[in-house]
Amino acid sequence: MRTTQAMVLDAPGRPLVARRITLRDPAADEVLLEVAACGVCRTDLHVADGDLTRPKLPLVLGHEVVGRVVAAGAGVERFREGDRVGVPWLGATCGTCLHCRAGRENLCDTPQFNGYDRDGGYAGHMVADAAHVFALPDGYDDAHAAPLLCAGLIGYRALRFAQDARSLGIYGFGAAAHLVAQVAIWQGRRVFAFTKPGDTDGQAFARALGCEWAGDSTQAPPEVLDAAVLFAPVGHLVPTALRAVRKAGTVVCGGIHMSEIPAFPYELLWGERVLRSVANLTREDAEQFLALAPRVPVRTHVQTWSLAQANEALDAVRTGRVQGAAVLLCP
């Protein structure tokens, strides 16, 4: 048995605790990874703060993991010792339920998620299901590759649901938004960025990435939008975004958790506007986006902390003090 250093969540609402944990050997179809970097995602906050209510406890958070294969269980043929790989949120699926058989494994009835049902990457090592691990594109160092694995993947799936929208609003200009905006602009879309009120630095960051307009989420855009994507987990922005899109426009909710959506008049939805959510990701999403990212090229902007500083990194995400994405550098 192997031990590794980890930052452990014992109960929601408590700080993570530094502890050595025991790792099991990889089972059939699993790989053991030495973690190099792990992104700090807003979903980690939802788990740590108790918004997502059924985590395995004690738990090692983290699902934007970059690591190298140390050992492989029986049956693993895709990866060899030393390969650099990425680990996303979706950790395992059943492969047999209605959704899996229909190509919608993101909606699997009995999924497992890294950093929620399975120990994740806030650690020196982790065990992952090899079928849900991905080779990473060259050209990204470990820290800059990490945000691609959730912020990038979920952003990409959300952008796909915006369909052929030429004018796109993005509410909440954090880790996912700064990546998906680059893809959207590369595709020839016009991007309008909405930040929390008073976040002039965030607005300047959005404009520097090529967004046509940036302003407060309380403001109306300078013109009607074809679609909007919400990454901010703020329910009252749903009717705001519906007001901003044209008839037959789409509002996509890209987060795994959101505060309550207030009542709004039916006329905001009328006109064949579409309101939809994005749930998790598929392996196809990952393969497509990881191939696309270096072609754009998507540039990840990161701020880094050591593994021991995981609580400080989570608090920086919680209070909106991260421009781009937060990443832990793991020993």
C-alpha cells in the first residue's frame, strides 16, 4: 500500500486538513497517477460548502487533474507508465443505463465523479478510471493544462448548446468564461461579457481577450443577443439573461449548482426562447475540446498555490479574487 499527502475534507463547511492518506492499488481498468497540478473549480466550493449534499466523506477534492501514470491495473492498454494525462469531473459511468446506451453518458443514472464520489487531485497521487482519463495536448505546461479539464470542457459543452448564435452573452467571467470566450471569438462570434457589478478589472480582462463589450451583469447589453451562457451560480441572472436574448434565443445554464431562480413573467420565455442546463460532460466532449484547444489556441490564465495552500485558493475563488483560473501545484 502507498501513502500520499492530501488536503482532506472531513465535513462540509470545515477547512481542508493536511493529512497523509493510504492509497489502494489500481484495480482492473484503473491507473495510479502522480499528480502534478490540479485546478480549483467552483464545483469544489459547492462540495466544500455543502451545496452539493452527498459527497463521500472524508474526501479529497479536485477534478481538473494533470498527472503522470505511475502504475496501471489489469486491462489498461491506452496508457503506459510515464504518460501525462488529464482527469475531469466525470470519473466513471455504468455503460448500461438508457442514457449511456444513447450516447448521453453525462446523464448516467449511476455515475461517479472525481472529487465527489472518488478521491480527486488535491493530493500527491490519485487513482482514476482509465476509461475516463485523457491524453493532453502538447504546448501546455501542467498548471496551464489543468483548467482545460473542467472549465474548458464544461464551457465547450455550454457553447455547443448556444448553437449558431452569432452574438453571445457570457454571465460570470471566471475560469470557464475566459476559455470559452476565446473559442467563441475564434469561431467568429461576437462576445459580450457580464461581470459582477464593479468588477472593472474583470471587464478589462474580458476586453483584452477580444470580447466586443464588457459591463456589469445589472446592465442591458448594447444590443439584443442571440444566446447567453450563465457561469455565475446566481439564479436571479436567469430572467436577466432571458430579457437580453431575442425571440427564439437560448439561455444556457452552465453550472452544476445555482441559487434559486426567482419567479419571472412568462413573457420573458414566450417567443420560443429556450432555457436549458448543461450537466457534466461526455468523453466525446473531452476528445473534441482537447483537440480544438491548441488549434485556437486557447490560452489559460492561471494563478497558482501550493497544495498546502488549498484553503487559501478556495477562498480566493469564493471571493472572486482570481483572474482566470486557480491551480494547485502538487508535490
